[in-house]
Amino acid sequence: MLNAFYAELLLSGRSNQENGLSPRTVRYIHTILRKALKDAVRWNHLARNVADSADPPKPRTSQARLVQTWTAPQLRCFLDHVKGDRLYPAYLLAATTGMRRGEIGGLRWQDIDFDTSRVAVRQTLIVVGYQLHWSTPKTDRGRRNIAIDPATMDALRSHKAAQAAEKLVIGPDYADSDLVFSGPTGTPTHPEAISAAFERRSKTAGLPRIRFHDLRHTHATLALQAGIHPKIVSERLGHADIALTLNTYSHAIPALEETAAAVVADLVLGSS
């Protein structure tokens, strides 16, 4: 039954799309099930853990782990293209912080410190069967404070002012949930709607197709290529450890190695 379940998830696991889940996601589901059944065995509810005999999909090759990103000029082109959009601050925040879609969707004004230019990730908006649910970051690393650049802070200030004007127009019918990226009446903006709008605008900008989540990958890749220490990048992304960051963005490491080689050679040999 588990093997059939995994096969179904691979084939059509996404409720609102034709394609299925990735092998990595299905293996994660297997891990959760295996742990739950292990607890059941420990509590004498089951005689054995059948998940130990199941065959979850194997991870894809390292080539499949390559992430899709934009170059810095491509990202700049996109941001210029969407500057007047309602979701512009959301796109900009993803590009300049690497925040996840659910973290941006769940962001509240109370989580933004305009005095210190920092954003606290404390609430996430997740999708289960296309239904919205509130959650919190899964790990302590996920619950983090991120430094924000001045341009992004200015965009958030302008967005807050525009939202305040909408509240006055709607009046008492406005559903004030303190969300930064709410709809015109204050209700949450569905994360899938954010992704769909991003893909449409990417297409009209004439840029290579990437997902909204790939803005996170773009942020990390550009930061590493710029020489930002992987530890700092890992903390901004909310990764569990630096190893995950280095494994995910190994394509950016050669640039770091070349820079390191030049710097060390200059220290040892001196400038010519």
C-alpha cells in the first residue's frame, strides 16, 4: 500500500496541477510515515513497522539538484518590469532576502521593525489541498531575523501607506489581519496566486522561466558569488545547517574557490 501510495504521489501528487511530487518530497513523506509507525510499534499499537520494507523513490542524480536562477541583470530587468505591480514588494523581498513563499505570505506588519530595518520570520502561510493554513517555521533556524536593505524597506513603507489607503476606502468591511501582502479587502493572498502572477510577469518581461521559489535560489546564488560567507547566507535562508546551503548551491562554489585562490596567492606572493 505504501509503495502504491508513493507511486501515486510521484504521478499526480499535486492537487491543483497535473504533475506529481518530486522524489525528494515523496522521500520526506516516507520519512514522516516511518517515524510515525515506529512510534506506534514502540507503543505496542503495531507488531512491526511496514515502512521499513517499503521502497520510497531514490534521490535524483546531482544534475537534477541544480537549481534554476536568474543572473543579476535578469533579476534587475524583472524588478524594473514589475515596479508598479501590487506584488512588487513581495517579489523584491524574495529577491533581496531569500524568504520562502509561505514566509512572505504569512508576514505581518508587527514582524517588521522599521527602526532597525529587520524582518522577523514568525508565521507562515501554507497550502494543503489548495486550502490555506497558518503555521510557524519548522525549525529554530527558520525562526529568524533578517536584515533588510534600504531600497526594500522603502518599498515596504510605500506598500504600507497604499494598504492604509485601501482600508479607508473599504471601511468596516476590511478584514484587518495585519498581513503585509493581503488582498484589497484584507484577506490573505493565496500563495499559488503569487506564483501564478510571478510566472505571468516573468513571461511578459521576456525572461527565462523560473518559479517564484527560484527567487530564493537566485538570492542565495548571487550572494555566494558575491563572496558573502556561506554561514551568513545559510542563516538568512533559515537552513538547518551550513551543509545544506553548500550542497544546494554547490554550483556557486567554484566562483568562491577562484576568489579564495587569488586572495591567498596575493597574501603569500604579494601583488605583482
